[in-house]
Amino acid sequence: MIDMPKKNVLSFQLDPKLFEPATDEEKAQQVNLRPSVSFFKDAMKRLSKNRIAMICLCLIVIISLIAAIVPSVYPYTYTEQDVTRKNMEPFKYSAKEQAKIDKGEKIFPHIMGTDSLGRDYAIRVIYGTRISLLVGLVASVIVVIIGILYGSISGYFGGRVDLIMMRIVDIIYSLPDVLIIILLSVAIRDFVSTSTNQLILKLGSGMISIFIVFGLLYWVGMARQVRGQILSIKEQEYVLYARSCGASPSRIIRKHMIPNCVSVIIITAALQIPSAIFTESFLSFLGLGVSIPMPSLGSLASEARQALVSYPFLLVFPAVTIFLIVLSFNLLGNGLRDAFDPKLRS
């Protein structure tokens, strides 16, 4: 092998070693450590690695399926009464039912027992769960729609518009929720009594007032979150480019700003659902929720309080259901927050 002469430091001649093929080890160093994926897919991948959040998500799905499917196949209804089987413990039969069983008839057991009027308690808890989930879903939709519109307009235009809109938000924050719900319940009671709409008659004044209050009061948190995001991105280059091209404010907000606020919207909506469910249960406990005989988890807990010493299971089932739903949504919301936070990306 011929030794190459040592290159002069002051020479402009190129070193041939700079053009040698790269080794396999050098090529491996240039390979990307992680494939290129979208922000949403990357967040979902990180969420799937959060075991607690995934367990809570599965629990929410199971509870939702039970609340949606079981009432259509369950042999009892939430209004069916039989005083011969009142206040029975779980999986117990009344004397009348036991006599039918002795004759060879098949009687479906009362999985959670019965209440003071002989109504199957399991189907009432399931219907109460359905009401709670419905309230959480409707509340989150209302909060998302109003909060996004209000917060994006306030953050985009800024200045005096933002000042006035944020002062309105501060005023709404100071309003007492329970007092507003009581006033609305009284105000629309006459409307419900004279209405012919079956849905309105079924929900009653308390439930309608809850939905109205969520539309009037509970969107302010979402609006503040969206406004903060809009303020941070409205001076970005792509927004300035859209303005220079003559794009209207509505198009800039819809096409360029709101899509970049999706993570905040998802997290806030997920955390709003348990808050709405807990609020509905609390108001139903006070008698301001759905109308009798439609059950709610809060109203079931309120009724069970009167017989807490004699029949504690009547309080345990709705209380545990509320606990599981609220805890699952809260932990899932925390998991979504961790997954969608770019600062936590490793």
C-alpha cells in the first residue's frame, strides 16, 4: 500500500478521505429515531401508553353501553311497582315471586334489590346513569360550541373588543349557579306545564333549567382557554400570510386558528363532562333535577338517605356509580392533558 503524502495545511487541494463512502455505522446514525407522524396520532399513541387513562376509557365505554343497551332488554321498568317486594336486598325474591319459582316459572333476579315502592333498583340506577351521561354530553357540546365562538372572537380581534368580552366573562363567573338554576326552574315551570312536547314534559323544568344554565354559565372556562391559545398563535407567520392574501377573519379563525386549538378544546371538554355530571347529581339530590318518576343518580341517593340505617345498599349503588363515572372522566381528562401537551413529548 502506497503511503499518501501528508497534505500541506496551506494547500487548497481537497482531501480524498472526505469523499469516501459512509460506513454502515455512520449510516445508522443518520436514521430518524422516530417516524414522522401527525400531532393527533402522536398524542393518541402516548395516551395508549397511559394504563390508568385507558382503563378509565374502557370503564366509561362499558358504563355507556350498559346505559344504552340494557334498558331495552331488561325485564323490569323503572316505573313498575310491586309493594310485595319492597326494600328487598340484592338477589332476593318476594314470597309472590318465590311461589312462581316453585311452580317452575323463571323470575329474573333483582340484581341491586328493590326500593321502598317495590321497583327494581338496578334498572333505576341504569336509567339514572343514562341521565347523567346525557347531561355530561349535552353540557360538553354546549360548552364547546359557545366557548370556541366567544373565545376565538375575543382573542382574534383583541383591543376594546377583547376587553369588553372578558369583562362579561368576569361578570358571569360571579353569578351563583344554584341560585340561577332555582330561578330558572321557577320561571319555566309554567312553560313546561302548558307544553305539549313529550321530551320537555319528560325532562321537566329542572332538567331544562340545567341545560340552559350550562349554556349561560359553564362555557366561560372554555372561552378563556381558547382565547389564550388564539392570542398566542394569531401573530404566527401562517396567520400573517393568510391576512396578506386577503382571507376574512372568519376563514382565518376556522381554517388556521381553531385547528391549532384542538388539544385545548379536547382537554377542556373532557374535564367539563365530570363537572357537569356532578352538578346534575348534586341538583337532583336537592330535588332540582329530572322530574318524578324519571330517576337520576342524585335523586336516588336523596331517596336512599331516608333509609340509610336500615337499607344502606340503596345509597351504595348510586353513590358508587357517580364515583366511578366522575373519577373515570377526571383521570381520562388528565391522561388527555398529558398526551396532548407538547412539552411532555420525549
